[in-house]
Amino acid sequence: MFNILGKRYLFFGISLLLILPGLLLAIFSGLNLSVDFTGGTLVEIQFPSGRTPQLEQIVTIYNQFDVSDVQVQTTGDNTIIARSSFLEDETRADILATIEDQSGQQVTIIRIDSVGATIGQEVTVRAALAVAVAAIIVVVYITFAFRGMPNAFRNGVCAIIAELHDVLIIFSLVMIGGILWGWQIDALFLTALLTVIGFSVQDTIVVFDRIRENSVIYRRLPFETLVNHSIIQTLQRSINTQLMTVEFMLLALVLFGGLTLRQFAVILLVGLFSGTYSSIFIAAPVLVVWENREWQNWFGRGRKKKQAAA
């Protein structure tokens, strides 16, 4: 039998190494929020092959129309994305016409997103509320579903910890992607986030349900051995149904899908993998740590008490 739980702190450390870079970037550089949350106008345009103007030229054109907060970046395929404060339709049309005049070429408009500041704030509040409500429902449901087990509430809390792990992994990915490819937290990000949370809870419930079944069959086994055995039993199911089906489809979408959906597909690809990982290597091990109260030994206090008692 594989001793997965015997290496639980190794898995905790791996997750921490993946999460820390994104948290540090968020602290020191701020979140990469899109106009969906902050309000403003995003314009994505494509130029004919090999004739993309300099970014400074695009910024200068925006400045001519008293738009000083514009941020411009390239995304490949001769495409430029410009983000600025909210622009009226007439102003936006004049800017695009000026870009075409000064560049001497006709541009292709890929997308234009305009969101007012008030709407952006409302979307932010509702997004946070949706995640919070989902977390509360998960705790209540799991506590009720596993009410026959001792300390059923712990199962719900551990599921939320696994969810939080997946959310932080995704945030870290987007923060790193913001530096490398200009990714931002937008409405599609929220859709992917809630999807990952749903899959993560599903995987976690499968593992916890097997622990519940085995707790009746193997009553004399130590709790850690029981949980490890349950994880091994669900491992094949998780790999076959999650990694071998959904992940391959998302990988194909990342490789061959359109540029505008690539960030969404990558987030789902990594997030669903993280959801499977967290249900096996985070949620169940945290449940064992809680059962054994291992935090008492983290700083040597437990060992000192044992030595004093001896």
C-alpha cells in the first residue's frame, strides 16, 4: 500500500511553493483586475501581419483625446489590447479612426468591452458573495451528509480548505500569467473559478464518502491507516474520470482553441487538476492532521509535554 499520508507535509510544502509566488505578486503589485471589476473600456484590435505600430504610438493617440490612464500591451498575432477609463462610443470610434489613419492600415476589432465604475463595483461585490455563499453551502451540505460520522463538521471545513487551496493556486497562476502574458481577473475567470470549486467539492466528497464506508468496515484500523486506504481506493477513479477525460479535452482547447479563450482554458486545466490533487493530498491529510491534533507538536510543545510526563 502506498503511504500517501506519510508524506502529507511534503504535499503541503509543494502547494505552498506554488501559492506563495502569486500571493507575493498580489501583495506587492496588486490584483490584475479587468474592466469587468474596475470599470473602464477594453479594446482589442488586430493589425495586418507584420505591421503592428509601436505601443508608444497607441498611447500617444489616446492622450490626444485626454485619456491618460491607458495601458497597452501586445498579445501575439499582431494584436494589441488597450485598457483605459470608461470611453463614450463617439470617443472610442474617434480613437480607432485615428489609429487607422496614423498607421495607414485598417484594423480588425476583435472585442470591445465597456463597463461603468458602478457596475464594476457591483460585479466585484456579487462575485465575492457568490464564492462565500458557495463555501457556506458546501460546509452545511457535507456536515449534514456525513452526520453519522464523529465530528462531521470537520469534513466540511476540510473541504473548504481544499477549495481555498484551489482558489489560491488559480490566483497564483493568473498573477504569474499577468506578468508573462498580460492575463487579468475577468468574468470568465470567475466562471472558471466556480467550476473548479464544484469539481473540487465533488472529488473531495467521493474521498470522504469512502472514508465513511470504510470506517464501518474497518473499525479497528487506526484513523490514519483507514484514510490512507480510502484514498488508494478512490485514486483510480479520480485519475480515470478527471485527468484522463476532462483534462485531455481542455489541453486540446489550450493548444488549438482561440486566443481569447486560452486563459479560460488554461485556468480550467490547472484548476481541475488542482481540484483532484487537493481532494487526495490536501483535504484528507488535513482531516488526519486535525484528528491527531498534530499542531501541538509543530513547535515542540507536544514533545516537551511528553518528556515532562515521562
